[in-house]
Amino acid sequence: MKKIVATSANLLFFILPFLSTNLKAQNKIDPDSIKNKMQWFADAKLGIFIHYGIYAVNGIGESWSFHNKEISWADYMKQMNGFTAKNYHPQEWADLIKESGARYAVITTKHHDGVALWDTEEKTLNVVQNTPAKKDILSPFFAALRKNNIKTGAYFSLIDWSHPDYPGFLKDSNRYKISSDTVRWNHFKRFLFHQLTELSNNYNPDLWWFDGDWEHSAAEWQSSDIRNLLLNKNKTAIINGRLQGYGDYDTPEQNFPIARPDFKWWELCITTNDNWGFQPKDQHWKTAYEVITIFADVISNGGNLLLDIGPKEDGTIPPQEINVLKELGKWNKKHEEAIFGTLGGIEQGHFYGPTTLSKDSSTLYLFIPARTSGQIMLKGLDNKILSIEVVGSGAKLQHKIVGKISWSKIPGLVYIDVPSNVLDSYITVLKIKLDKPIHLYKGKGGL
């Protein structure tokens, strides 16, 4: 990929104060424009997160292991000597992601440790100059994703615990405080903006996934300037919520919300075992069934799932993760009409399980856990049912209305008989065609 024209560090330093004035006027946050550019994200439902870096060499925690004194910074950085990426085949990664059914992928371009996966012009820590890999990890991977028609995402850590001009660790004030050395802080921001400019111009991601914003305020990060800088290159780029209030969607991490989140767009990011990067000691793998049921709950609540994998240092993906992605892909392919391009489902209480709706709300999809056969119940449906069938097989199912009183407007209970011979091995999905957009009774019963 063609590199960007070299940008003078001094020039970038001097233009930073003017970015807000010049770019903010061009890229004001407009609700309608955000809604339009977020449509692909809302339809995508599934993304794959990839944590890849030198931390895979010894299989230790990415960045946090030295931050939390589990290992010294010097010993952590010695892992650069073992990062080979000798079996890194980006097209195989992209093909596996496509097979999973994911519509986008996000890779760690740089974690908190400051080790970049591209040949940054800053000549700071990067795998091209400082490891045996001697290769740009990002260029071929982004190209492979685009070949497979998968949206590209760039994870980028705002904090850089290895940079000499960064104020220090979260609870470490041994370096300096911003208020006492603004010149040094501005030097770091010049570096930060330069790396973002490189990534933006060289790779032009569809999605930016920031991390580490908690250490400083929006004013200190110049979050509005970061947003405007990126949108000046690509006005349709999507930015996650970890930019101190200047993102487009929220990103709960690991912990699933019980009630539907208030935000319009959201994404649950979870690991396949208990760690983001490769850790051989962590064998607490999620099963395909567990991942699929989590995914169903996420889309039922109007969100996306960003499922993480952690490749080994040589670029191979652990077999447990490959298996989960392949099984997830089989289930997604069978049930894609109920998943991709749908809306979040009906409110909890009407059906005891996940649901989704077609965009015109005239088709309701019910997600039934494996081995659940016999009658299932749907409450408060104030519609005429035209047909019920099993997604993926087309098997027709029967239903009956129980408790409907002829003189009352209150709908009865819908019971659907689900025979055992139509069940999916993970989650069975029923398609209910309605006579009009769904209408639900939400009263307390009675006359």
C-alpha cells in the first residue's frame, strides 16, 4: 500500500491548535448524517475482534501485565525478539472471519504498550523495525478483508505507556503532570495525531475502536479534534464511544446488560476464553452454544457482538477459536434472515427468549434454546398470524389461541407446538408472519 507523504513533525505540532477551528466547522455532529452512516453497523450484528501483538510470545496479559507489575517493562519488551509472524496468512484470517458470518473485523493496530503493527513514521516501537517479523501486519489484512467485502476496523490505544512523553501509568506520577509540563504533553499529542494521520491515510478504516480514554479528559485529548481529523479523511467512518463523549456508539465490555441499553447503537465486546490476547494457560473456552446464545441475546436487545480471538505470535489461530467461529458461521448461515439486517425484538415478558423483527416489523423471529420442544407461549400479540415456519428448514408449525374472550379487545395467549424433529442443535428460530406491523398489548388484563 502506498505510504502517505511524510508530514513534518514540527508542522503538525503547529497546526494542532487550529484543527478544532478548521475541521469542526466542516464536521459538526449531525444526527441525520450519523444515522445514515450507522446503518451498515446496525445491520452487521457481528464483528470479530483480534488482539495480536508481542504479548502472544510469552502468552501474558497485553500491556497490563507490566502495568500491574506482573512482569517488568524491560522483560515485557524482550518479547519483541520472539515475534515472528512466520505463519501469518491474512487471507486465511479474512476467510475464517467471513465463514463466521461477521460483517466487520477490528484489529489492534497498537495496544497500551505502544508497539505498532505497522511501519510508523514515528520510528517508535513497531513490529516492522523491532521484531523478526519485519512486516506490516495491517496492509495485507485490510486488503484481505476488503476482498471478502468485510468492513475494516482499527483498534487504537490513546494511551502509550512506553512513550517517553506520556505522563505515566494510571497510578504512576513518576514522570510528570500535564499541568506542570504542557510542552511535553503537546509533544505527545503531536505524536498521537501523527500516528492517527498515518493510519487514516494509509488504511482508511471503516471503524475506529479507541481505548484508554479514561486517563485524560476530552479537553486534554482534544477529542473533538481527533474526531474531526478522522472524519475529514472519511466522513462515513464510525467511531466507538471511548473518546470521552465524541464517539457514535457504546461499547460494554465482557458484562452483558440485563435490560436493553438506552443507547441507540451499542456493541458487546467479549473474549472467546477469559483473555483478549493469546494465553496458553487460559483453557476456559466458551462453547459454541454459549457464544451463540450470547449473540442471540445481544441482537434481541438491538446490539452487535464483537467476538475476540487472540492469535499466537506466529500468526496461527488456536483451534478452539477456529471451531467456535466455524460453528457460529454454520448457525448464522442457516438463520441469517433472522439475524442480519433485523431490528431488536419485542420487550421481555411477551416471550421467554430472544427475538428479532424484520425492518417493517411484520415478521417476528423467536429464538428457542436447543432441545426445547413441545408448546411455547407468546403473550400480548394483537395481530393475526399468517404463518409460522422453522427458519432454515421451512417446516410449517401450528398454533392456537388460548384465553381469548370474544367480547374483549385483549388478545389471548399464542401457543405454538414445536416438534422435536425440527430442532436446531444450538438454537431453533421460528418465523412468524403477521398481517401488519406488530402490535403488542401491554395492559394488566381484566375487563
